[in-house]
Amino acid sequence: MSASGDNFECGHSLEELSIYLDTGEFSDPGHLTECPECQSGLAALRRLAALGDELVSADIAAAGSGTDDWMQSILDNLRLELRPGRDIPVRPDTPGDILTETEGSISALIRSAADSLPGTAAGKCRLDGDVSTPGSPITVRVDVAVVFGHPLEERADALRRGIAATLARHTELNIAAIDVTVADVLEPGFPGPAAGPARPSESSEEKP
Amino acid sequence: MTGSPPAPDHFDLVPDALLAGRAADGDTVAFEALARRHGPLMRASARRLTGSLADADDVVQESLVQAWKQLDTLRDGDAVKSWLLRITASRSIDQVRRRKNHSDLSDLDQRLAAGSGLAGGGAAGAGNPEAAALSGSRMEALKAAVAALPEEQRRCWVLKQFNDQSYEEIAQTLNISVASVRGRLARARVALAREMEGWR
Amino acid sequence: MNQSLLPGDTTPAGLAAALRDVILDVDGVAEVFPARPLWQNIAGAARSAVTGEPLPVVQVEFDGEAVDVLTRIGVSTALPAPAVARSVAAAIREHLGSRTATVRVQLVQVR
């Protein structure tokens, strides 16, 4: 860099150039195209910005991926602690013992059933009804997103069957209905919300 | 559309705004997708701001808890990334303050590689840019130069470069004036540019 | 009354550690989570994740001769979850022998 202090001979400073890079604001824009000192200053700042971007990329890579153990342990804790939901009773062998499943663990189980189908991802999931009283009728409501091109009705049916089987095996809930709603259709390689297709919403319900 | 489109790896295809909306409704899976997506950048920023691997992980955890609790205050789901980074930045600064208030605590933390971001600032041995320049890559030289910046300048530079904050946001995060941000950021860049010119 | 006590079982901490192993040995149990929510001590949890130092797990409280046990567990889907919960309660009771006990088992993860 040519200047020894922060000010160039032309009277402008690196601080001004630094602000110009961030905001595009400069007192005398025409000057920038003519002044060799300002140009070389800008070039140095731009090289630094590019190097800075490189450092960010390198640090992100060094930070690991979102699927690594560190993030998994953070998320496990988060799931357990922040939204455990209601306690769902399980019949004890010894009267007086209190055995329960958290609503959160069952919702997660339902979501994983949806996530395991090809081209399908789970969204909102609710257990409607008094889950804390044994025998109360419960309606499961789950939203799914399906990648465009996958058969919606077929996916919904398969998911309902899967959820019914899973809940029968892993809970003692009295499931009255399973309501699967296709809430979103996703474009493969989804670039952003604006480019997404229209989102049809179909809901279907049946007794399991 | 021909053939079978690829299945989404859970929420990989889903844009931030959609996930943020669902997460605000209490959908933990959507929130997890956001955390996985932006967690590495949050961690990277927290590491540079706190200078400590363990502190950075504490910060990321606390930030995600706070984000989860405050999701309903997020108006624009598209802005979730910068929002997460804003929380991370504030908590990182808090963490460094806490650490300074307990500087007598033995420093068990695994420190970052030589001079790459010690929180204490100052240009002590570990932060010698020339030594790093001779022994390491250009990136190592930049890390050393960043570590050698006065702490106030380094914070401004990291918040700009990593967290992509505006002058106003940086001023808010650090509780200083916008004019101070402008000056410190410029001085940081001048110092870094000088160090790095030798690397061209 | 304490004829079934094993060494180490006379303190809550010793009994908690022993019960943790008993619970982990039950078929279908994948994990034993700390009985007290980690987020009550966020920094401690993060440090534990980094250093690998375990946090206290099974909650054990003595009330005279009676003992109160609370555990939070994760189970695999290999076996029906309610059956695993009952097996865990039975295993805890077996370890406690003839002592009067209240047993609480919370399934917080099924996967």
C-alpha cells in the first residue's frame, strides 16, 4: 500500500474507501476513477475482502458439518428439554409405578416415519385429544412436504399405514384417526420460495 | 418432469423462511434443519469472537436455545440466518466478558491453533504475523494478523466479515457508536491489508 | 431390612450409578439421560459434551427406608417401547430387592 498514514496525498483516506466498499457512498465518486492512489487502496481492500471470504469458508469447513456429533448432541438436548410436551401414560406392571412416554418422543417417531418415505419430509405434527388419560380417542394430524412428481395420494396412504403401525407398536394410545395433509410440494433443487410451484393442499382422513 | 426426482434429505431443499415458520409453530424438526444449516457458520463466528473452542460451543448451544424460545418474535423468516448470527454475536461478546470477569479460572480450554483468534487481543508471540507468514500459508498469515488486531477492531472485523452485520448492527452488538464502528473497521482493514500485501 | 444392599448402594450417588448400569443392560434401552434437564445448567452441559465428563444420571432419593427412583431413557424401535418401559421398572425393582420404592420411568426418545 502506498500511503504511510491513513490519508493519501489526494486528501482521501482508507477509512473513506472502507466505507465506500460497504455502502457505495463517497463524497466525490468521480475522483475514484481518476486517482491512482485511491484505486490501489481500493484494490488492496478488495483483495483483503476476498481473503476474508476465504477465511470464513475455511473456518466454516473447520467447524464441521451440521450433521456432526457436536450438533447432534446439541439438538438431542434441545429436543429433550425444550418441547417434551405432555406425558403419555404407559400401563405399569406394579401399581404405583409411573411409566410415561413424552409427547415429543412420539411426535419425533411420527415425523421419522414420514421422513423415511422417498421424496417426503414431515412438517407439523400434532396429537389432538387427551393423551394423558388412557383410552381417550386421539387424532394424529401431520403435515408433509412432497417433492414434485411423487404421487401425493399414494404417499399419504402409505404414511397413514406406517404411522398407524408405529403407534400401535410403541404407544398405548387409542388412535381414532390419522390425518395426513400434503402442505407443500417442493421443486427438486428448490432454489427459493419465489421460484416454488403453487402449493396445492390436499387433506385426507380415514380410520386406521 | 421425467424420471423420479431425488428425495429430499429431510429438509435440505426447503428454504429458510418455510422452515422458520414451521419452527415457530413448534416443529422441532424444522428448527433442527435450520440449526444444522447455519450451525457451522455460527460456530465459526463464535470461535473467532471468543477465541476458544469450548466457549464457542457453549455459545452456539445457548444461542440455539434462545433462538428457539424467541422464534415467534422473528417477523421475516428469510432473515433467519442473520438473526441467528446476531444472537451468536451477542452471546459471544457476553461470553468473553464473563470469561474476563473470571480470569482467575484456570484456562482449561483447548485454544485455537497458534494465534488464530485468542480472545485476549494484543500482539503477543502467538500473534506474530511475520513468523506465521514465514512458516505457514497465506491463510495462516491472515489468521495471525486477525489475532494480532486490538480486540475492539477484531470484533468489528469479524462481525462484518463472518456475521455480515451492517454498521448499525455492529454498533448495537458492541454497544458503541456507528462512527466508532466505521473507524475501527477501517483501521482493522488497513492493518490487515498492510500485513497481507506481502503475501501477494 | 437392608439385606439386599450391595456395597456402594447405601448412598444416593452410589445407587444411582449402579442403577444406570442396570437400566442400560435392559434390552431395548439405547440411552440413559440425566434425570434433571440439562438446560438447567447449559454451560455445564456444553462443557460435558466437550470434555466427555458425565453428568449425574438416575435420580435417587431416600426417604427413610423407602427410595424414590426417576430415570429418563431413550429406547430403540427394535422392541415395543411400552414393554421396554415395564422391563426397566422391573429391573430397577429387582436391584432394589425388598425395599419400598417408587419407580418412575420416562421415555423421552424412541428411535
